[in-house]
Amino acid sequence: MYNFVNSLDISAVVEAINKWLFQFRDLGDSSWYSVDGKSLSGTITDAQGAAQNLVSVVRLVQHNSQAVVQFAYYLTGKKGESETVKLLLRSDEVDIAEKTITADALHCNQAFCN
């Protein structure tokens, strides 16, 4: 299973998940969303070295329905959660105009909010 998971094209998997999520999206009157990132267990490479890397995911969730609205991923060795969340929130598929977004303290800085 480990070899199978690590052989997947993660960008194709994320694209398929987002297409699947879109067909069930019923955002209604929700004005509250949350974003959060998680690392995927078993995806680490060079665990003890300077080139340590693993796959992490970020999701945008509607509070009322608890539905995942959009999903993104990043490789920790190449970019971070804040950059990925910014891209996710600026996506054409996500309308956050006049919405309240909750996030970890990591995102509570002026550079992120611009």
C-alpha cells in the first residue's frame, strides 16, 4: 500500500477530489468557513536529513454543513501552508467575498491578510 500511495500523482488526485467535491457543493447562506492544514502520514522523505519533505493538505470547510469546499496540497520542502491557503482562497472556484474565514494562528499576520 505504501508503494502504491507514493506512486500516485498527487496533483491529479487533488484535482479529481476537487471535481468530485464541486458536484456536492451547496453553499447556501453560509458566511463562515475555516481553513486548516494537515501532513499526510507516510509521505516523508529524508526524515533525518536537511532535505526533509512530506506532502501536506489544506482544506476549506463550510461551517454550517461541515462540507469540504476546496482542497489543496503542498510539499513542505517547497512551500508552506500560508502560501497554499492564499492560493486556495484566491481560487476561481471559491467565493469568499464578505465571508468570515477562521484559521490557525499561523495565518494571523498582516502579510497573510494582504
